[in-house]
Amino acid sequence: MEDVFVRKLYLKNYRSYPDLYLALDPGLNILVGANAAGKTNLLEAIYYLAAARSPRSPRDVELIHWGQEGFYIKALVTDGQVEHTLEFGFRSGRKKSIRMDGVPQERVSNIVGLINAVIFSPDDLSLIKGRPDIRRRFFDGEIGQVNPRFLSFHQRYYRILMQRNDVLKRLRRNRAVPEDALVQLQPWDEQLVQAGGELIVMRLDALRQWGALTQATYRELSGPEEELDLAYESSVGGSQALTSRSPSTEPPTVVDWQAAFKDALERARETELERGHTVIGPHRDDVRLTLNGHDLKEYGSQGQQRSAALAIKIAEVEWMRLETRRSPVLLLDDVMSELDISRSQRLAQLLDRGTQTILTCTDLADVDYDVLEGTLWRVQNGEVIPVVERK
């Protein structure tokens, strides 16, 4: 398994950093600083290298340093014995620019897999308690990190969806009769069904493996008395178990999902014309978690929900290793103080594998610094200053 890590990072007008250069340790980096000092912004920038997006903000314009017109990120990434440069630039009102080794890249999918990252934060609880779109965005973003084909179909599906919704809005505004609506919607229906069926199957393929790892990890954290199950709730074709251990029939194919999607669109035609937008499809699907058969979001305790969120993230690390044969960069955003002893010990096991880890805290008392080897940094006033280095 190759060691992949960020060796150098440069930020220009990114969030709280007007100008920052940082040479990171390939192992453990501990960033200590007060709340709002910029620690999370730094982790976000490193995550951006892997996913070409923020894990917190859906719009790049929100990442620009106050009073500026754009931001720039450049990194030197080491992959085994090979080094690559990654550059991202964004200016308000313009398309994002991407370069790898100085060569412009037209598609995000061209740089997918160069580096992977998993971020742990107190906000992870939203994966359990939050809205379906939060879970969709999370799972899609992480699958897209390791699967360029998924990312390509994801981008295609949402482009078609936006165009189809524009047609539906116009039809609603003009009060079009169903016959006219069918003629105008049919070409978009065909494209949406084709991309949507592919998207669902790729989601399910990834989530079945990820779900099984999540279930096993949760059992380690909480004991055998509690059984966590995950299911894919499709607006097109019902519920699909992700963690079933019993023998099952052959899963639906892409063609099966496309046929089901087409039928569902036809049944929803009247509703869509009334509302002026697409009401079914993978953009409305969800991942449902149950604990001993009960909905975890509604009936789980805070501790059970936190364990499930942590299990999803730890399983993500293992899933990425299996998929890519590489260890992702671990980004731990002030999570040690949030965990009890058993959960923090399980998370700490991930640090024993030589993986590059950037861990933030407000107080070193939250981290067992005496037994961890790495570099200590102080974050303050838009600067990241090395305090102690130990090799």
C-alpha cells in the first residue's frame, strides 16, 4: 500500500488565510489554537485537494477571504516515489480552474484519486440527525473521491436535472396541457433515466461494502447487543438493504433501475407539472439507519447516534483503503474532546498505520501528546507556526 501525503501547501485568500505557506509532516501534525483561529479552514483546504469541493460549503464563493475576488490553493503531493502539484483557482463569477503538474484539467474527474481524504468533526452527527440531502452530499462526495466514473455520471445527472427542471417551470408557468408537456419532456426524461440508473447502481455497489464495514465497526464500538443496519431508500424503487447477511437474489441491474425510473417519471407527470420540478430520482434518495430495527434518527440516544457517525467515518477509511490500495489523509477536527475513552481509543488506532494525519485541538490536554510522534503547530492570526518538531 502506497503512502500518499501532502508535503507542501500554499493558500492565497482562502477563508481566514490571506497568504499561507506550510510544509507538513508526512505523519502526524497537531494544530493547536483557540476557537475561530482558522484550524478548521486549514483542514477544509486539504480536503479540497481530494474532492475539489468543501465539505462544509456547497458554493466556492463562500471560501473566498473577506474583501477579495477569489482564492488559490497549491499543493505538492507525494505518491510513493512520485511527486505531483495540484492547483485550484476560483474567482467569483468564473469557472473553477484546475491544474495538475502545470497542465490545465477540464474535468474534476481527471484528478480524482491522486489523493483521498477523510475528515472527522463534531458536525458528523448531522449524518444521523440531519436532512437526507446532507447524507446524499456526503456519500456522493466520498464515492466521487475514488471513482471518476461515478463523479462523471453524478455531474451529468445534475446538469440534466437542472435543465429538466427549467422545462417543468416553464410548462407550469404556461399551464401546458399534458400532451404538449410529454413532447417537451421526453428527450430530458431519456437522458435523466439513463444517467440516473447508472448513478443508483454505482451508489449501491459502494454503499453495500461501506455499509458492511460500518456495521462491523459499530459492533466493535458498542458491543454485540446493538445491531446497526443501513438501507438505501430509493424514490424510484423502494428500499434496498445494504447490510443484510442473508443470501439474497441478484441485485437489480442498471437496465432494471432505468426501467423503474422511467415508469416512476410517468406516474409522477401530473405532480411534476403542478409543482414545476422533478419530484423523484436519485436526487431525492436517502440512506436510512436503524438500530435493532428502530429508526436511529428518531429513537437513538445521543451516544448511539455519535457511535454510528463515528462508525461510518472509520468504515470510510477502511473502504477507501480497499478501493484504492492507498491510505487517505486523516483530518481530525477537534474530535478527541468529544469522544469517550472507548471511542477515542478506536479512533486512535487509525493513527498507528503511518497515515498522514492532521489533528486540531484547542488544548493539548485533549491529546495524549506524550505518546504521539509528529509536529506541533500553533494556529493564530492567520498563521501556522511550528512549535516543536520530533522526527
